Amino acid sequence: MKKTLLFGLTIGLIGVLALFSRPALAQMALPLTLFPAIQDKEVAAGAKTRLQIQVKNDAATPVTGQLKAADYIVSDKDGTPRIVENNTVPSKYSAAHWITLSADQIAIPAKDFVTVDIYVNVPDDVSGCGHYALVYFQPNLAETNQTGAVQTESTAKITTKIAALLNFKVNSFLCRELANFGSVSLPAFKEYGPIALNFDVLNLGDVDIKPQATVALNNQWGQTVARRQIKDVRIFPEAAKNYRFELGEKMMFGRYRGNITLTYGTANNLLSRTFTVWVFPWRIALAIILTIVIIILLSRNIFTRLSRKEALMEKEIEEEKEEITKLKQMLKKRE
């Protein structure tokens, strides 16, 4: 009876899972791409310019949807853009209100693309240097019953939207490029390598930067044992980027000195930080020391035993010599 009940419950559970899994299988990601995914443009106050994007549909059916310009911010340390819509008071980095699109509704034929013009009108009284916006396409899910995702330079995903980033730099002598290290986390001592580095770089300027970073690790004799070139990643104003990686090999020994070097900005500004780490495999060292001590103690014990045995043998030989001498004297007296 128990086996029959268990079998029935199992079949019922499989049926429920199958029932709930069918709609999920139907939710396929839309094969939509927006090109180029990111554009950098230098502009001047009061200037007018035009950009273009292409929305490509690789699906076998047409797709319709809305196009819209919006601001975005980066609030995490991974460089993930987040859309900011309906902001009544644009931030000092805003550029969405500069943009007019050639269409706000488009229909993309199957296996085809649509080109959209982006008209940019920079205000005469623009302030600051870096301004940022994005243009996103949102498919009509009521028609397609499917979802898409934003794919930007930082591989960010925003549900039901694909977006292209537009980064503007206003030609001005007031542009400020300034970066600094934030938190730097690394161990002062490790038993084994490699050495794990975890540090933040803060963008304190008013325009985005793409630092070129190199980390070198030298041993106690000044020889470079590891070097790593860090991939260039865009850091937006008033944002931070977190870097995490490892240097060196597992078997390391001694004092290691490292140097983090970053160059950024149009003037190739330099930012550097040094660190020191001791690596000592103390368990292995302790095992070796204990082994040596044990060998010394065993050797000493064996040597002591041999010495005692030798002393006893010498004493016995001396006693035998004395007895032989006594015997000789006795024989002489008899003669």
C-alpha cells in the first residue's frame, strides 16, 4: 500500500512539473540586436549632429515595438547601466533631453533590420563634460509573447529591452579627469599562492575613463615572477569599478612586492599603488623541521647506544686483559 501511494505521488509530482514547465519553455529570448551597442561622440555647446543605430531582427517573424531615449546611471561596481526614465530634473550628466528620434514606433521584418536616425541638439548653456543617454527598443510583448534583453558593453541585462549607449564628451577646457584607488583588499600573509587582489578604482572626474592597468609582482630578489594586463573597462563619473584577480603560482616562498599601475585620460594620467605580501608554506616547513628533528633525535639515540655498547666492550676487553695478566703471573709462579 505504501509503495503504491508513493508511486502515485511521484507520478502526480512529475505531471505538475510538466504542466508548469510548458509555458516557461515557450518563453524564448527574442533574437534582436542593436548596433552599434555603444557610441562615443565629441560635441560642442550649441552643436547639432546626427547618429544612427540599426535594430536587427533575426527571428522568422516580424517584430514591432517602441523606441525611446532615456538617461542611465551606473550604481554598482561592475559597470552595469541602469535606465532612468521620467526624471523631471535631469542630472548633470543627462543627455536624453538632447535627443530626438526619427521614429518612436518601428516594425522590423523577419530576418531584416531597420535604421533609425538619432538627432542630437546640444544646448548652448551646457555645463560639465560627460553626458550620457541610451536609446532602447522595447518589443510589443502582447503580440510576440516573448522577452528580450539589453546587451551593452558591460553585458548588462534589462528585461524586455535592448539598448545602445550614447556617450557624449563636450569639448571644453573644464573637463576634469581624476581617478583614485578606493578600497584595496589583499592578505599580508599567505600560506600558498596565488595572491588574490581585490581593489576599487574611483572616477572622481566629470567624464568617463578607460584605465589601462598593469599589475607586476616581484620576488625578494627583485625578479618579476608575474605580470598581468587588466582589460580596459569603462568607468563612469562618480562611479567605481571593482577589479578581482590572482597573481603568481601555488608554490611561492618569501616576501613579494607588487605594483598596480594605471594610466587614464587624454593626458595619460598615472595612478599607482604598491603592496607587500609574505608567502610562507608553514605547514610544509613545520613538517620538514619535525622530520629533521626526529632524524637528529634518532641519530643521537643510535649514536648514544653505539657509544655505550662500545664502552661496555672496551670495559670487557680490559677485564679480560687483566684476567689474562693474572693467569700469566700465576703460571710464572708455578714454574
